[in-house]
Amino acid sequence: MGTKSFRKIKLFEKEKGREILLLAPLFILLMLFLFIPFLSVIKESFYDSFGKLSLINYKNIFQKSYMEALKNSLSLSIATSLLGVIFGTIISFYISKSKGMIREWLYTITSLPLTFSGLIIAYSFMITLGSSGTLTLILQKIFGIEPLEFSSYLYTWKGLTVAYLYFQIPRMIIIMISAWGNLDWSLVEAAESLGAGTITIIKRIIIPVLWPSILAGSVLLFAVSMGAYGTALALTGVSVNILPLTIYTQVSDVSYNLPQADALSVLLTFVTTFSIYIYRRTFAKM
């Protein structure tokens, strides 16, 4: 082996060692705050309330109330993901086509909801659209609406869907702005010059280019909706039966059952992880 080859090997080993050293803090953080806690959750889920090994918590998952919570969470997550993808894609298109300061301001405004916690978002909706909310009182004076009747929708599935979209749409906008930037508009112009209609251009050119970002965004929105509970808890309490709130009730003072909460948490993690797995399989085939 020559001197040059030996130097290359030493340089490679040095760079590899440097990369490992740089990644070590991230690995330690993941171990301490993700993998070890999750393994602990899995372990505790196999114990009953008396501390004995049992599968009772996983059998209980198939009870009607838990299955209803899972179904409601899936319905809410799918609905908010689809609406978030549609509105986020459309809004991001107009932001990407704007210029200069206007684009920067629009991007900043749409990103603001992501800096707020779920509780702040929920209380903001209450202050604005509650029975004594600012917008509610304005609408009462202008259109003569009944405040209690108008605000009652805020604490139902409809209000929860709107509140979820408030922080889902900005996520999709951020993802799609870069996707619109990667679109070669000369292809669109060429298709138009050849007589292609708007629908044909969208189907044959725009959607294929944007599809990876749309798919990634939809999976992200779905995962966020499945796990979100702060907004729902503040708006509806535990009157809405979704999986995150069901888990919360299992560790509350009303009904403390930590092993059952662990099993439901494993179920929630499995659903979100499975959605990511489907995305990766779909993306690999593209």
C-alpha cells in the first residue's frame, strides 16, 4: 500500500470520527428523551393495574369506547389533512408568485401560528369567537346573530376542525412554497403553446412535480393531527372522544390507569408510524 493510499485512509477515518463526534450529542438526546422513554412505555403497557404481567391493556383497546376514539381521531386527522393540503397548496402558490417584501410579509404572517402552542390557539379562538368574543359581538351588532348559538359551534367537531386547520395550513404552506419554486414554468408555457388545457397541465405537469411534497405534507399533517391534544382539551374538554384525550383521561385524577394509557400511547404511535411507513414505500416507488 502506497503512502498516498495510507494518507487517504487516515483522512477518511479522521473525517468519520469527526462525524461520529458531531452526531454523538444528537444520539444521546434521542436516547434520553425518545427511545428510553418509549421503551419504558412499551414495558409498562404489559402490566396490569396490580403490577402483574398481562395483555389486558391491549385487550381493552378493542372496547367500544377506545375503538370509537381511534375512529374519531382517524376521521379528524384525515379530514384536516386533506383540507390542509388543499388550502395550503393553493395559498402557497400565490405566495410563491408574489415578489419582494410582499412575499416576505405573507410568508411571515402564515408562519406565525406555528410559534403558538395548542392552548394559546384554543384560547385565541375563544376570545375571538366565544359567546363574548370580539368577532361574535361585531357580528351580533351587524347581523343580529345570537352569540350563544353562534359560539356553540366552536366547542364541537366543526370548531375543532377549524382550530386544527389554523396550525395545519401554515405547515403545508411552508412545505409547498419550495415545491412551487422547483417547478419549471417553461414546461407549463410550452404545454399552453401546444394547446393543452388547464386541467391537462395540472394533471400531466404540475401534480407529478408537486406530488412528493404533497405526499410528505399530508403525512406530516396527519401525524400532527393524530397526536395533538392541547387545542382539543382547551376547546372541548373531554367531551370529544379522540385518542389523545382518551389517553389524557387515563392519567388524570378522574380515572388514573397508567398501564392502559401506555397501551393506548403505543397504539397511537403505531398508527402514526404506519402512516410514515406507507409514505416511504410510496415515495420509493416513484
